[in-house]
Amino acid sequence: MAKKAVKDLVIVESPAKAKTIGKYLGKDYEVKACMGHLRDLPKSVIGVDVDDDFEPNYRPIKGKEDIIADLKKSAKAAGTVYLATDPDREGEAISWHLKHLLELSEEKARRVTFNEITNKVVNESIRAPRDIDQNLVDAQQARRILDRIVGYQLSPLLWKKVRRGLSAGRVQSVAMRLVADREAEIRAFVPQEYWTLDAFLKTDAGAVFKAHYYGKNGKKHEPASAEEMEAIRTELQELPFAVKSVKRADKHRSPSPPFTTSTLQQDASRKLNMTPRRTMAIAQQLYEGVDITGEGTVGLITYMRTDSLRISAEAQAAARALIDSRYGKAYRPDAYRNYKTKAGAQDAHEAIRPSDVKLTPEMVKGDLTAEQYRLYRLIWSRFLASQMSNAVYDSVNVEVVAGDHAFRASASQLKFAGYTAVYEESRDEEKEEKESPLPALGEGEVVELEKLSGEQHFTQPPTRYTDATLIRTMEENGIGRPSTYAPTVSTILDREYVLKEGKYLRITPLGEVVTGLMRERFPDIVDVKFTARMEQDLDEVESGDKQWKELLRAFYGPFAANLKQVEQDMEGIYLKVPDEVSEEKCDICGRNMVIKSGRFGRFLACPGYPECKFTKPLVVEMPGRCPKCGNRILKKTSRNGYTYYGCEKFPECDFMTWDVPVKDDCPACGQTMFKKSGRGFKKPFCVNPACEKFLPEDQRGYPKKKTEDGEAKTEEKAAAKKSSARKTTEKKTTAKKTTRKAKAEETK
């Protein structure tokens, strides 16, 4: 009987990746998943001996004993053990921990990385293993221990001086400060008045166009008051208007580079309304592998934690071939497009791109979840567009003069779509007003003034951060690295230091108190430049230019001395978090209720506690007015978890609906309009039966499920949901009335 051949063991982080890689490597390899870290610092204590030169006390993670035992058994029987965890600092550290846990020799433990999980790359990497990069491991250890020291030594101070359960972090505290500083800017902002003046001008051919006031005597000027604007208007009424110049040119717009981690999170937030955490979770699935019909398990994108813009020549050639076949040679530039990676970025990986650009989003749509498809389409489109020709616009700029005054008008029209046929980058700011086409105009042509229109404006405060703009600011300032952006934003939201209102991030009173304490007592920790320098130091550890314990020593000495001084200075001092006062009135005593946080989230409570203990769920006020009584419309949740909208005066007013109220009023009857619930744009409609624009329920776009008899069940289900919501609300109302009655009896 032939002796069974010894297999090599490949250890990856997740079962999905193990499945994909196992298919590519074949029967000579056993591929197993370690499920992330198996050894780490203990949770219950700091786990770092600061008195013994920062010696970490790594221990097997509780609950992972079975995985460790299974891997030990497989490693013992294997020929070579390939440690194939993610290709970054964290992945390198996991491989290092695995080597120690499994007691592998230098010869037996080999490190491999996959920038993309494709048959070609996986097999090439296995044939070219390397040793574990200790510099990468040390950079991760330094970051982990820095964060552990800050978290475990600052957090107890916050518990004693502010509230239990709080945390401080080396990166999260800086992100909080950014949000708090923006809020302070908004509060301190003083609006400045200014006016715009538009001239509506008519040509000899009868065409009318609009030109914006530019200034006087060649200098740009903006009227600062109504009086100044009226003086200019009066002067212009008596003057002839003539076209001074017409400049026509082709304007070229270049495509954006392919995605990095930061830009992917930003665009997914803007275009797909995905949180950074969700974006990275879905990207991980696309990277590790998805079952594709006819292809098997395929890793659809390259590694998604990168700040490099480099693209392999092979991927560029494949993109150019696809552009030729799908769009035509005009859409492919003559030379390859290469993008310069910003200074200080790591260039270990390529930019984020499809592993195989020939797998178009349409081809794989049926095998992906809705979120996977939307994110893959975004990545695929951005990459392909980055290798395409410029978009060309026919641009016209006209200057019209009246005496010493000048007006300007411009228009542009798409002449050649180029990369915009595939993808156009979104912006954080609101879209500018679209320019209207201009009539044919010639230099020296006299035009007739039809009217002048002046409008008052006020300068606006800076907008609050969104997920996208906060991540962009962190990246621009060197705060954190690609792997830390999403966890940082998630942490400050989870701790309720920051709240999300719509898409905007607002600092909470708790966040302001904690940030104020950190700014006053630990200025280095929340200093943007200090944190950025620390990231540079960690990069130097990774490159081998600095020793990791040297970095820890330089940080800990001043930090520990400052912490000791702060504890002495704040002896007996406790910081109170001010209540966030709402507009809601207490049902029992009539006071303005305040927002509190509990085990199950935020809620409204009477500030008269303990005399008055009334609480109720946090009210979300919707735009518009109740169509029955004109009072506010509130967002509510039924007993079964369905969202509906009802009048604040329930049960006196029984209005409720599943449709979402919008801020616009019906142009015919003036009542609040509604739209169908769900994601994406939905056209508003009028619900007033007496209005000519009334849209009946059966025409509002809700899907109807057919029974065997062919009858629609939509109305039945809606009625059941409506009844359930009403019963829940009535039950709550009855309970409230009983409470009031009991209180009244006690008073008597």
C-alpha cells in the first residue's frame, strides 16, 4: 500500500477565502481559516509591562481554543505551512502570532500574500514565499501597544471624571476634535450680506439669455447691500448693452484615478449611502471570493486596504482592450494612464480594481447580493473610467459691457463623453445650477436689456462633516491609515460622542465635554499634527528606519508624567454633561424634555426626575403638516417593527400613513405631499382626495402580490400593518391616560 503524500498547509483568515484559494491550489494543499487573530493582548488588563520596556503579554484569545488545536494538528502533519493572511501590517502580525502559537520552525513557516485572489496570482505567490517581515510586525505591535496604553490609562480617568463606559483613543479623539471644531466654527459664524445682479438680455433675433454682474472697471465686485445694488441698477437702466467678447474653446476634463481605501469609502458614502464600516465589509467579501455561475468561486477585486494609485501593466492592457471592444478606440487614450501616489503613501499594493475587468457588473449581477453588485459596479466603473480618454466640452464665455460695468455668461455642452460614458465622480457640495445654452452672439453686437433681477444672499457657515468628508480630512491630515478610517468613524458614533443627523455628523454634549477635557489636559493626544507625526514614526518602523520600542519610550515618558499631573490637578473635580433639551413637552408636568442615553439607545426624559419620572421614545419630526388637522407629523414604529407616520395629536387625530411626508407642498391645493417609502428617488404625490392632483393608493407604485385567485393582497397586508400600528399606539395612549389619572388621584 502506497504511503499517503504529505500535504502542505495554507492558513488564511476567512472560510470564504479558504474556499476560493483551495479551488486554485488543488489536492496537494489543505487550506484552513484561522478566523482572524488567535493571540492578542488580554481584554481585562492593559497587558503591557511598561516597566519592563513595554513587553507585551500575548495570550490565546478566549473561545478560539478549538481553532488553535485544529490548526496545530494540521500543521504538525503538513510539509510546509504557508501563512497567507492579509497583505498588510495586521495580516503580517497575525502570521507572526500563528508561527508562535503553532510552534513552527523558520524553515517550515513561509509567508505568502495575495494582492488579488485569482488563479494566476495565488499560484505565483505560492511559488515565491518569503520570511515574515519583522518590520511590518513591529509597526503593528507599536500601534497596538500605543493604542492600548492610551485607551487603558486615559479611559479610567474619563470614567472617574465624566461617566462610566467612556473611552479615549489615539486616533478617535482627534477625529472627535475635528467634528467639535467644525461645530464651534458653525456657532461662531456671523453671516455677511451680499447681493447678486442678473441681466436678462435679448438679441436682434429675439433670443433671451441671462448674464451675471461681474464688476466695474475690470475689477470683480459684489454689491454688499440693497442700497449699493439699487445704485448700480439705476445707473445701468440708462446705458446701452453690447457684447464685448465671445470666447469659445474645447475644455478637457480628466478622469479620477482608481479607488484607494479612502476614496472608495467616500464615494460609497455619497453614491450608495453606505457607511464606511459596511463598505469595507462588502469589499472584503468581493476580495475573498464569490460564487460566479460558470466560473466557480472568484475573487472579484484586489485588496481593499491601500493608499496606492499604482495599476499593473497587465490590468491596464486588459482595460484598454475592453474599452476598444465596448466603446471604440476614440475612448482609449494613446498612452497608458498612470497616477502619482501621494507622498507618504504605502505602495505595497495596487489601487482597488476588478481582478478581471472582463467580468462586467452585468455579467455577475445575478450571483451577487444587491450591496455586492452596487459596490462592485462602483469599483469596476471607476477603474475602467480611469483608463479612458478625457471628456471634451464645448465651452463658451461671453462678456457684455454697459458703460464701465461688465456682465458675464458662460455655457458648456458635452462634445465627447470620454470617461463620463462610464463614471462621473460625485461631489460633497450641492450641485451647481446648470448653465443654460447661449444663443449665437458676435463681438460688438448690441443687445437689449429686458430686465435686471437683484437677489439678496447671506454667506453660509461651513457644513458639518459627513462620513465622506471626515475621512477625506483625516486622510489629508495624515490621521490614521487605510485600515483605521472606518473603525474610527464607527467608534465615535457607537460611543455617542457624535450623532448622525441625516448624512451629517454632529458632536453631542458628551462629545464636547470629553473633547474639552482632552484638549485642556492632553493637548498632544488631540493635536492633529502630533497624531500625523506619530503615523509617520510608525511608517519609519515599518521601513526599518526606527526601532519600535524606541518609539514607545519617546511617547510614554511625557504621557505618563502628564497623566499623573492631571490626576493630581483634578482631584475632587467632576465634569457634568449638560442635558440636550428638546422641544418636546412632558405629558405629565409640561416641562421641556431632555435627551438621555440608556442601554437601548437615546430616549426622552423629564428633567424633573425624581419628582416626575415620565419618559418616552425620542420623537423624530418629519417635514410637512398633518393633512387632517395641520399639526406635526411624527415618525413612529409599530409593535412589529414597521415604520409609519402619524399625527402628533393621536388619538384626537387618527391620521397615519406608510407614505413618507416631504417638505414640498402640492402646487394645486397647498397641502403636504408624500412619497412612496424605500431607497432612491421617489416622485412626490398629493394625498388630498379633493385635489385635482390627488393620486389614489393603488397608483402609488407599491407592488401587489397575487393570490391563486389572482387577487391583490397588498391592501390586506397594509390594512393589517395599519391595524397593528394603531393598536400599539392606542395601547400606549391608554397607559399614559391611566398614569395621568393615577397622578391626579394622588394629588387630590
